[in-house]
Amino acid sequence: MLDPTLLRQNPAELATRLRETRGFELDASALESLESERKQIQVRTQELQNLRNTRSKAIGQAKSKGEDVSALMAEVAGFGEELKASEIRLEDIRAKIEAVALGIPNIPHESVPRGQDEAHNAEQHRWGTPRTFDFPVKDHVELGARNGWLDGDTAAKLSGARFTVLRGPLARLHRALAQFMLDLHTGEHGYQENNVPLLVNADSMRGTGQLPKFEEDLFATTVGDGEHAHKRYLIPTSEVPLTNIVRDEIVEADTLPLRMTAHSMCFRAEAGSHGRDTRGMIRQHQFEKVELVSITKPDESYEEHERMTRCAEVVLEKLGLPYRRMLLCTGDMGFAATKTFDLEVWLPSQDTYREISSCSNCESFQARRMQARWRNPATGKPELAHTLNGSGVAVGRALIAVMENYQNADGSITVPDVLRPYMGGVDRIA
């Protein structure tokens, strides 16, 4: 959520900025009208509250003197109904303003290039040289289907489209990737491992920005009926529970930066994907990811952003997977992000780079929604923290990249050196 002063002081200027950078249309006149009404009703509500307090005090004093208080009681009753109606209306207007605020995306950092879509993203650097094959390259679906290791048909029978069953050595390779990433991030990179819930409440989804704007992209469960119904959401990434750990908390300065990681299932309805990448494991309703989350002081968040992105890059380098780093333009960033680096891994079957990690600095956008604060020792007062999140990395897409980049002419797959300890020393699966 943006700073409320931005919405109050000059909504027309904010609307222009959002239109030019995000392509987001903010109805500034409607917001100004709501804010004007809020001020008027708030002033009147405060006047009525003051009247109530002074008259109540006068009634108490008159009673103590044995005086007749009927006139004062009648006066209080006279504006009591107006006060109640005014308080209800004020709460209603505040809720409308908050609903508008919750739907506004974060403002891009000044270093982010302007553009409407991925065509305007800026390449930062590349690592590794794509392998040259002397045989016809197979994609991950062909490689996995030969021995029934990757089975989309059985998954469709069990659950429907965009699910996969992994078997045998391919399932083990998938597990090895996740274990390798966790060991790397907790060992070399200093992140604390967490095991988090896969079901979270609406407050958690609202805190990181999935609600209310992206509810159609979420899977939800409901237990109970009617007024006793309780709704929980399946997490789209462990960014949600990890970041919400500090919701409604004041974190002491000497504990920052707080670096957390988790390996978890992730669930996405992908309502807006319009049929893209339906074959294989590129885009699924259920997948696994090793997530990185940092909570920092505001003046340290961009240094931490660079560090987090580098941690994700090291995963790919140790796996020997060619990649490139992209700085996303204003129109391609996520809702809560103010600056995002994407890492794209080389996929031989597609002869292109595909996203495998996205690392974002959200500044205080999520923290304001969550009331996540740190205590500034210089002032002794709590201030909003900055939150960052990144994939370190997507396990399924890492599996795809390993399968395709390490494939052999006979259809076998060489196991990268760093994964062999997790595979019982096996150097090739066939």
C-alpha cells in the first residue's frame, strides 16, 4: 500500500505517474471527492464527540450537586443519533478509500526503465555459454516421457490439466535440487530455514498484496457453512507466510536484516495465462520453489536486493546453467514491487532464455499493509521496514533446465556435479 499522504495531497499527480509508469488508471476525481467527504464528516464527528464529552461531564457535575439534569440529558440524546450515524458514515468512507488504496500498485524506483511489457526489459549481464549439441535436442517432456518419469496423463486423470507426476530418478533429481538450494542458502548465504503453512488466512494474502486484486488467481478452501464458514488460501509462494511472520510486529534493529528461506509447494490458478505453456512443467497449478525473503532497514534494502539476486545467481552457476539477468521495466513488474530483477535460464529446446527467478524490492509497500515495523535506535520509535522476496530458485524449472542442458544423445541425463551427493553418487540417469 502506498503512503496515504500521496493519495491525499495530490491524487491527480499520482494518477499521472501511475498511468505513465504502470499503465494503471486511478480515478483521481473520485478519490478527491471521497477525501473531501471524509474530512467534512471527520470534523463533524469530532465536534459531536467533544459535545458528548463536555455534556457528559456537565451531567456528572450537576448530579453531584443534586441539580436537575433532564435538559442536559435531552440535549445529549438530541445529537447522540447524529453522532452514531456520523461515525458509521466515516467508517464507510474510510473503508472505500482503503479499498481504492489496496488496488493501487507500487510506484517504480527511479532506476527502473519505462515500458509496457517484457520487450522493454533491460538485460544486465549474462553468465555461461549455451551448449552446442551434435544431435537433435529433445525438450523436457520427451526426455521425461521415455521411461514414464514425467507423466502428465496420469496427473490429468488424478487432478486435471497442468499437473505432473514425477517418478523414479527424475523425482529424486527434483528432490535433490530443492535440498541443494536449501543447503546453499542456509550454509553459504546465511538464510534461516523455515517450514511454513501452505494454507493462510485472508490477512496474510492481503499483507503481501495478493488480495484483494488477484483473488481469481488463487486457490481457496472453505470449511463450515454460513456465518461459521472459514476461508483459507493455498499459498502461491512461501513469500506470503514468510513475509507475514513480521506482520503486526516491531523488529529490533540489531536483528536486521532478517533473512529467511523455505522450500514449499506453491499453488496458482494462473487464470490470466491464456493457455500459454500448457505442455509439460513450465506453467503448472502446483509446483515447488525455494523462496528467499529479507526484512531490512529502509536504507539497506537496495544493497540487500542486489545480494539476494546474487544468491539466486549462484544457484544457477553452481548447476552450470547459462542464464541472463534482466531488469524489468515498469509495465512488467509485479504489483507490490518497486524494482525487480528476473533471472532467465537457457532452455535448449526453445532456443531462448526463460524466467526461473524473480527478485523484488517492495520497499515499504507490503510493510504498510502488514504494519511490519522496526525500531529505529536513533529515535527510539517504530518505523516501517522494507521487504524483499525472490526465488532461489523455482525447483521445477531448474529440473527442466538441468534435463535439457545435460541431456545426452541416448536420452540419458548427466547429473550436475553439485547434485551427485544428493543422488547417492549417481552421475547419470537413464
